[in-house]
Amino acid sequence: MQFELYEEALSDYEIVRVRTGSDALEAAAKQAPSAIILDHILDEGDLGLDYLPELKELLPHVPIMIVSGALEVHEQMSALQGPRRAHYVINKPVDLKELKNTIATALKECGETEVLRGFEALERSKRIDAEFLFSRSTDRLSRQTEIRKLVSSAKSRPNISALARQFRVARRTIIRDLQELIRRGEVAPEVFPKWEQPNVEDEE
């Protein structure tokens, strides 16, 4: 009876009906659906939630709608969390208009669209990281240029603590800058003798 109601409400879609969790896995493996309506109470004593992890493993980007009148609130919340989660939970008795709208939303927002949004977010984060690293590199080169001018005109060895306060960085950052300047030949080694240089692996 429930299937007939779904079939009438979702007449715009091709619907494949299965009765057990095993049948659902078998059918999905043969032809991936665009969306899954997973009733929690299935035939032969099967429970839909028991098959949710396997369905998500098989079809990670296909939206799944759990339909049930027997799930407690904490069970519904659990079904909507984690990497093998359902996308929606619809309570029985099912409002067919709600079901239809939910499927339309799922097909629009989930699946390949969801994957694409994930890739776009990843690309944005990479661009932000690249801009951040570029900014840090530019700041470092600018600071090292100023340090080179200061130590080249000084008559005594540089005061590491004073330079750290002036540029608002850690002492070890100034030490690393001096090491890099010496390594590039922009500052004479005697400005900061090697025996005074600790091993520095710290980032700003």
C-alpha cells in the first residue's frame, strides 16, 4: 500500500521497488539509483538502518531518505551523522508533498552536485593557503631586507632581542633570518658567528 502511494506521488520518476535490505544492495549494485527511499521496517525482519552503512559504502554520493514511524529522536539524529549517514529522515505517516519536495531537493543538492561543491571548497581552501604562504614569504623577504640594511651599517653584532621587538617576531625567527642571509651571502658570517647559531626549525 505504501509503495502505491509513493508511486502515485512520484509519477515523474522511475521507481524500482525492493522488499529487503539484501535486495536493495543487489539492485543498487546492478544499477545505481539517483536517490533511495529507505523504509526502516522492511520484509523478513530487516531494519533499514542496519543496511545504511553498506548502502553508503556502495553509493557514497547517492542521497538516502529514511522513512520511519518507529525511530526515536536520538536514533534519527544518529542516522543523520557520520560519514555513512542518511541525508534526510521523514516520519510516518508520510506527507507525500513533503516526500516529493524532499526528493526534488535531494536530486538538486546532493549526489554529483554535492561532490562538485566539495571539490570547489577544496580548491578555495588551497587558494587561501597559497595566498597565505605567499604573504608569509613576502613578509619574510621584506623583513630580511631590512635586517640586512641594519646589520650592514651597524658597528657591532646585532642585538637579537632588539630586532625581535622591532619586527614583532620571535628571537628564533630573527636568528633564522640571519642564518638565511649569511647562507645567501648577503651578510658576512662574522656578523653572527656560526658557533652562536642554534639549530632552528621553528616557523613564524
